[in-house]
Amino acid sequence: EGAEESAQSGAIVPAGPRPENFPKVLALPLTRRPLFPGFYAPIHIKDPKLADSLVELRARGTPYVGAFLLKDAKESVVTGEKSGEEVKDSDLKGEALYKRLHEYGTFAQVLNVIRSVNSDGPAQVFLMGHRRLRLTGMLSDDPLTVSVEHLKDKSYDETSDVIKATFMEVVASLRDLMRYNPLYKETIQVFVQNMGNSHINAARLADFGSALTTADEPLLQEVLEQLDVEKRLNLALVLLKKELELAKLQATIAKNVEEKISGDQRRFFLMEQLKAIKKELGIEADDKTALTGKFFKERLEPHRKQCPEHVLQVIDEELSKLQGLESSSSEFNVTRNYLDWLTALPWGQYSKENFDVRQAQTVLDEDHYGLSDVKERILEFIAVGKLKGTAVGKIICLSGPPGVGKTSIGKSIAKALNRKFFRFSVGGLSDVAEIKGHRRTYVGAMPGKMVQCLKSTGTANPLVLIDEIDKLGRGHAGDPASALLELLDPEQNANFLDHYLDVPIDLSKVLFVCTANLVENIPAPLLDRMEVIRLVGYITDEKMHIARDYLERQARENCGIKKEQVELSDSAMHSLIETYCREAGVRNLQKHIDKIYRKIALKLVRRELDTPKEEEMKQNNLVTVAETKSNAEDMAIKLTDSAVQEGETLEAETMLPSEKEKVDIAQKLPLEKPPCSEPEEKLTGVKASTTSETDNKVPDESASSETKEKEEAEKKVAEEQIKINDTNLHEFVGSPVFVSDRFYDKTPIGVVMGLAWTAMGGSTLYVETSVIEEGEGKGGLQLTGQLGDVMKESASIAHTFARKYLREIDPQNQFFTNSKLHLHVPAGATPKDGPSAGCTMITSMLSLALSKPVNDDVAMTGEVTLTGRVLAIGGVKEKTVASRRSAVKTIIFPKANKRDYDELLPHVKEGLDVHFVDKYEEIFQIAF
């Protein structure tokens, strides 16, 4: 009877315990996969009480428990209901564990319990499944004991064709799986042998097939819960088919990888054999011989005569060293890379320079407008080279605000001199190795920028543009500014030593051009080695020329727009410069012009999309008009024929619908050659001479039609042309950014316009002074406007000198003694500093003290001492340009700056009344 029950339950073991003897069992949670009848499963138990209970069951001879899969199969973290603490699946107990168990499980036998050395530690339990169980209730919680119901498979017809077919398909799938996955081969063979051909047990086969797969826990639990053998077989077959497809994919991947590896190995062995055969026959040398004999020596041979002796000596030594190294050693690669750099440099190779001053002037003028100082210096350089016969390297520093053309002029200089151009930026550079290279002992070592420059240009006399030299950084890897001292020193760079090459390199023929925004940020020793050329901002006239000759043409070409499609008026360009782009440079102006042409391109494309619809409508209208005209002509001819036949004279108004049709018929009747001319004259009222005149005018009409076509074409182009003027400029670039630099049309009392220099160019700067309170002995000064320390000292000096000067011109005036003043410089968010506002502050205070406004259109700048001397200032051109922008006619400069003003171009000084003063008394006479 026990054997029969065991067979019905699906267990592999021939005999099993009776169900009625075990209505309650200990519940063991399974965290990974459900346990199927007839299979073994090891599980870990952390609860020492549960382990003790299992040991006690084995001792009593009833080692049977219930194995149930947790609903969350993985080691997830849940929150306890009572304490709210986080509890793992392995630590669940009592009712919490009972709620997490699946309803269906397996009645299993405890085969062995292995305890750790420490009896309180985890235990290893080996189980063997017997039959299916179903939970019916919880009896005790520590350890968890449950009441169960032992389940049997539903009865089925073993002779059913469906079950037989499904059974055989499962067996076939197992055999296919055994062929693809050798890991299952032994297990499947043992199962097939034990199963035999005479005892077909479909239930046992379904459990075996499902347990053999790597399916997910929910799918396996579904198979376990299924008591209908036919449905269980179908579920097992689906899982086996999925496993079979997975095994096929795995085999395909393994085959592809194996084929690739074997192919690479085969190719490697064949190549090695080919090398050995060629070496034995003398057809080809090994890597070392090929590198030394062919590559390096052949590369160096054409220029060996120009190569310095010390460099040739180093190359020969390294070639000899390379011969004694194994190609697999790391030093072999280091030496090979070193020789690669040594032989790739242009030793003694120079590009042919251009010493034609006129051609250079033409090239420079083509690319840039203005910049006469830079162009003059380059032409001087070319002239010296022509007289001397050779050009010597120089170090030029172009200093100026952004957008004035410092970087772009470098390319033009290289083009004018016929030199190769190389640019690298040192802005933010903090590593000396970028300039002087790494030591060859480092992994991944490379030469510095200058060696890379010589290799890429292929000449020893390129033009090197070092950009943003005023923004050098300084980090833990050294000071790059100090490393540039050797590079930019004409006395030292003839023997420049790169750390990687470790041989002297002649850089004396290299022309270095550096760019900077603020010369003050360049270290003094480095600045001392440069020839500084200052580039100041452009005035409106210069910007107009640049925009018309360069920027607008470039924007048109970039957008694919023809010149006749757009008309950008001078007024629009002037408004764009004055109210949108007041910066010293033209970069912002270029952005705005590009923006205008992009919007024009969009309008043209949209117009092309709308044109076919309009043309179609016009064509339809023309067809309608032509048909109407043709019908009118036919009707007129019919009326004419009938009138001729009857011999009656008809009035034109009764025959023809309009006067225009009457004229048309009069012109057409002679061409038709009617039999009688008299009725025609009576009918139309037109003489024969009119007909002859009409015939003579036919050629004139054809000529006039061609003229009309040309006029219409020109009119059409004019209509399609997009015109931009100052009235519709805002549609393309938005509202104006700048309205005016002048706050006041008429200068009030206590307000004076000064001139300031900034990194972006020059600007006007107002100084305002007002009285806070008056009273005997309340004299004082309060400052606002985010002024720097130097400017605060200038304000203090101005207050002292103003009190002194007021006593001299008006001894009875006690204004400064009894008035507390507030001096403010507008644009409070902008930091301001510098001594050049001294004269402006004094004039503002005196204007308030005398209750007398300063003359209109007067701007001044200059540092004033306590004795009233006016000292020199900087940025003369920038301040002059700023005064022109603000429509100021009278400017006051220190007398020491007269030479700077005289160097300005005539169009910059045009229309200005400039006064050069040495003492403040002269300023007072001009201002008031």
C-alpha cells in the first residue's frame, strides 16, 4: 500500500510514510526554488531552535517536515508589523513567516542535519521531497508548526493519445536539451534508465522536467500547485522549450566566440610562420632591422646634412641601442618612440619667406581693417629681413580688449610672411610639462607643445601664436610662466631643451606672437622679453568699414544669401553699432550681423514656399482673362461681318462693348484684308493711313516689350529684396541694448562727466555730488558707487584740494566747512578703481560749492595731487573713442599725455577740441 501511494504521489523513492500519520509538520521556508517530489535540496537554517527540533525528529525516527516557498523568493527586506524594524526573510518567525508562505508545498524527509562548531550557528539541512501538501492552519509559532492536507494527483487515462504525445514531446525535449547542455546529460540518462519503458509515469516526468529548468520561481510554483497531470505536462513542456531555446542561444554564442578565437590564433600562427620563412629566405628582416634600416634611416637620410652633429650622434646611439633590445621589452617601445620623434623633426628645414613689403601689405589689408600699429611692425620685420638676408625670430605681444582681432591677425601675419601657422592656448595652463615635455622615464611621456609644433608644421621657422598668455595658471606641477622664460627669450631659445628629447633645439628663427587682454597680469620677467603692441577698440567709422567689407560678406556667404536679395542700409548698420554693439571689439557685432542674416534666410525660405500658391492663382486669373478677351473678339468679328454684308453703318458704341475693343478691331481688320476698304473706314472711323502707321510701329513695339520685360524683372527683384533700415531693425535683433551714455542733455550743478578705461575699452563716467546736511562745523564726505581703495583716496585728495582752492578764489565761502557732501559714481553694481578721476571729483565739488554747472559737452580725466598738479593717465585712445561715442566735443587731458594723443589716427581726433593741462587751475577755466 505504501509503495502504491508513493507511486501515485510522484516520488522517485519506492516507499514513503503514510499521510494519515502526519497531519501536522514543521514548516521550513524555501527562499530560492520550490522542492519537487523526488528531488533533493540543501537549505540553510539560522534559527537554532528549529535546528534542534529537526535533530529531535530524526532521533525519534519521524524526520518529516513541510517545505514551502516564500512568496518573495529573494532575500528582500520587509517591515515587521509590530516593532516596525527591518527583518530579513531568513529571520522571519511565527505568524509573519506563516503569512509569507505559499499555500502549496512539499512533504519532505530530513536526510541529514549538519551543525556548525558553534551549536548556535546556522545549520545545513538536506531534504528529499515525497508528495504535495496544502496549508490548512497554523498550530504553533516557535518553531512554526502547521496543519497540512496531503494531496494526490487527479486521476488520468494513461492510454490517452494526448498524454502519450505530450509525454513523448517532453522526452524528446529532454534529449535535445541533453545534447546542447552536457551538464544535464548524466541526470537525464539516470532518470530515463530508472523510468523504464513499461512503467510510464507522466506526473513524475512533469516534475522532473520542470525541476531541471532554470525557470523563475513563480512558474515553478505554478507547476507544483497543478494537480491535473495533463496540464502539468503542458506547463513542463513550455518550460523545457524555453530552456531549450536558451541552450541553443548559449551554444551559438559559444560557437561564435570559439570560431573568432580559433581564427585569430590560426592567423597568428600563419603570420609567425610567414615571418620565419621570409627571414630564412632573406626576403624580409625582423622588426628591429626593419625599423633601423628602413624606417628611421630612410626618413633621416634626405635631411642628414642639415641635421646638427649632436643630434646625429644621439640618433646613432639610440639606433645601436635598439639593435640590442628585444622587441617584446618595454624599453624597446620607449626607444622606438624616442627615435620616431627625433627623426620626424624638421632639423634645418625652413620655409621660404616672403620679403615683398607690398605683397605683405596687401595680404594684411585684405583680412583686417585698421590695426596700423601691428601692420607697421610686421612690415618693419619684413624690411629688416630683406636687408639682412635672413629673418630673426621675435616675440610680439598683442594686448587689447576682446574682439579686436588679436588672434585672427596672427593668421594673417603668417600668410603675409609665407610661414606655417601654429596656435596653442595657455589659458589656465598649470603644468610645466605642456611646454617642456615629460621625462622619458614616465609612462605615456610626450614632448612639449613646441616640439609638437615643429613636427606638425614641418618647418623650423613657423609663426607660433601663444593665446591668452595673461591667463596662465599655477599648480602643483610647477609654474608655466617660468618655463616660458626660456622659450620666449631670444638669447636662450636658440638652445631650447625639451625634457623628452633632451637635445638642444634651435627656436631662434621662430616668430612668437602672444595675445593678452591685460598686460598687467603677465609676470614682469616674462613681459620684459616681449614687444608689446596695444590694440584699442574701434570707433564707429572703423566698425562700419569692418562690417561692410568683412563681417557682412562673411555672414552672406555662410547663410547662402545673394547680395541683391538683401539691402542693409547705412542707417541700420549705424544704429546696430551705436545701440547694440558698443564694445571695443567687433565680435558682438559679428554675432548680431549673423543673427540678421539667419532671420533673412528664414524669410526667404518661407517666401519660396508661399510663391507656388501665388503663381498658381495668378495663372488661373490670366487664363480667365484670356478666355474673356477671346470671346469678346469673336463676337466683334461676327458683328463686323454682318455689317459689311448688309452695307449698313453702325455706331461703334452699339457694336463694341468698350472703347478698348473698338481699337483692337480697328487694328485687326486690315490684317485680315477685307474685300472692300470703304465700308471698313465707315465702320471703324479709322483712315487707311492709320493702318500703315500701325504696321510701321510693330518693330518698335517688340523693342519696347523687351524693355518692359527688363523693367518688370528689375521691379520684381526690387519687390522681393528684403530691406533693413533703422525703423525695422528691431524685428531682427530685438530692442536696443544701449540708449545713450549721457544721463543728462544739460549738465546739472554738481555733476561732471569723466572718462574711464576698462578691459572692454573706454567709457564715460559721471561723478555726482550732493549736499546731505548743512550746519556749522558739519563738513564731511560720504562715498558710494563701489569705489576701490585708490579711488577712495582720490576722493579724499579731491575734497582737500577743493576746500583749499575754494578759499583761494572765494575766501568768504564756507561751503565745505559747513556742508556734509555725498559723492556718488553711478552704475553702483560695477566695481571702479583708479586715480584718473581726481580732476572730475574736484570739479564736481566746486560746481556744487559755487552753485554753477559745468559747461556742456565737457569730459575730463587726470590724476590730481594735493598741490594741484595734473598727472598722466593711461588709455588715451580708449577714452577718446568713448568721448566720441557720447558726442562730447571738448576733452581735457593731462599735458603729459599729449604725445599719446598725437599718435592717434586723424579720423579718431576729427571734430574734437582737446585741451592739455598741467595744473588744475587750467581745468577750472575750461570747465566753468
